[in-house]
Amino acid sequence: MNIAEIKCLLEKQKRITLGFFPTPFYKLERLSSQLGVNLYIKRDDFTGQNLFGGNKIRKLEYLLGQAVENGAEYVFTYGATQSNHAMQTVAACRKLGLKPVLYLLAFVETDENDLKGNLLLDKIFGAEVHIINTLPNESLFESTERYMVAAKKHMKQLEAGGHRCYSIPLGGSNSIGTIGFVSGYLEIQQQMNLLGIKADYIFHANGSGGTMTGLAVGRKLFGSSEKLIAVGAAKHDANFVTSMVELGNNVLVRLGSDKIMTKEDFEMDEEHFAPGYEMPSEQGSEAIKLLAREEGILLDPVYSGKAFACLLDYVHSGRVQQGSDVIFWHTGGATALFAEKEILGNLF
């Protein structure tokens, strides 16, 4: 499909304007010279509507568009205490006159008297915040189930009182929110056309899978051939790719396309998330410092720092050939630089 045809599919979807698009896209001249590749950056940390958080506004334009259409009063969403998605949802809800409710999982113990990062911003925005602490020997799935049970009970109570609630899944990664990154893929193709380039690789951080799947659906519709490298911020279970294939196909159905996604449409790297989610790595810290000191751009230790470390590793090891056109999709989240010490790591 061409750009005009994909635009036509997207324009049929309910959407409310929240971000500032297109986000900047340009070449990193100093690092390109050092690395021997043509390195470009997609500045989705500039998505809006405020200075913090990152690229989830792309999803929220579609998700909250539906929430408003449904007459919602309360919006519930979920994540970790330093969730970029949760904070951006809160900010967007305030713009739209909706009441945000967060259920957050604490991987790192929080101090109510000394709130930091996104959790501090959540409070400034006046969100209703419920923090669920992880329990000893409890799996991430079990922890998530506990806060989902509590959230569903809360929604039922509100609805019994005549209030209408809208629930946004973790990371906004459903067939509605993921459309935001189909639009993002179209946007970057238009920007590449203006610069006269064709990407060989696009690297980005991967959490709940919506960014990865939206970009992969965009590539499928457009028929291009660059490698999309989704760099995990945590270890995903064995069924993750299968669920993303299903998500991608649901997006295609929602858009009215007869294309079909398969597992071959996804390339995930899960070699660079260690030692774990919201746990800094030495390689990630070095990548953050390199981009900051060579190009004046900040990354975060949870997502984008590890994704950029992966890109550097691929270049240095030869998995990305010299002279390649490489794009780093900056997903934002630098608020984590002001989070708890356990998340930040050693950056100086």
C-alpha cells in the first residue's frame, strides 16, 4: 500500500489530538562518524503533551478518543510505579476532563514522603494512585493478577454508583492503542522520503509490545523490508510473540486490511535487558553517557538506554554492517533519571 492508502485507513479510526506530530527526525552526525553507520534518531521523546514520559501519547490519542466517545468519567490504567505510560495517561486525562486512576506495582520500595520521577508527577496531576507491593517469591504474573483483581473490583463499585469507567491495558497495548504506532510508522516513512533515505534497521525499546506491533503492522502495510529490532526491557514469556501476532492481526482487521501477520514479522532482542526490569545495566549506563556526551540527548535506564546499548553492540559486533542506514526510535522516558537510586544506576 502507498502512503495515501494507509492514511485513508487511519483516518477512519476515532482519534483525539493530544501530541505534537511529526516528531523530529534527523541524523546524529558525530556518532555516525564514530560508528561508521548513518545513524538517525526519531525523537518520540518530544511527542507531548508535556516534557516528560515519552511516546505513549500516540496510543492515547486513539484510546482516549474511544473513552470520550463512550462517555467515560474515570480512566483506569496499570504499570510499575515509574510507568511512563501511566503518567502520560494521567496528564492526557487531565487535558480531557477525565478522572485518572492508577494501579501500580512497586518493584522498588517507594517513600511517600520523598516521591520521585513519574510517581511524583502522578501526584502533582492529582491522580488516584494505588500501589501494590510485590510479595516474596511471587511471579510478575501473580503480582499483576492481584492488582487487576483490585482494579476490577474498584471499577464495579464506581459503575454501581452510576459512573462510567474505561480501562486501558498495560502500556496501552491493545488493537486500539497499537494503531498509534501504525501512524508513527507512516510518519517516519514520510520523513525518510523527504531526506531521500531508506532504512536498513530500526531499533526501539520493547515493553508491553504495542510499539513493536504497531511498527510491524505499518511495515506490513507499506511493504518495506528494513529490520525492526525490538529490544526487550524485561524477559517476555514463551507466548509473547504469539500474542503479538494476534494483536497485529486484530489491528489489521480493525483497519480493514486483509494482510496477515506471522511470527516472522517480529524480531526481538532479549539479550540486553539484564539484570532485569527497572534494574540498571553497565552497558545501558555507558550508552546513556555516550549519547548524552556526544549528541546532547538523554536516554533512560529502563527502556531507551538498554535499547541504544543493543544498537551499539550490533554495530560493534558487525551484526549491523558498516555504512548501513540505522534509525534509533527514541521512545522517551528520561523521567527515570530522577527516579529511585536503584533504578538510576551509575551514570557519572
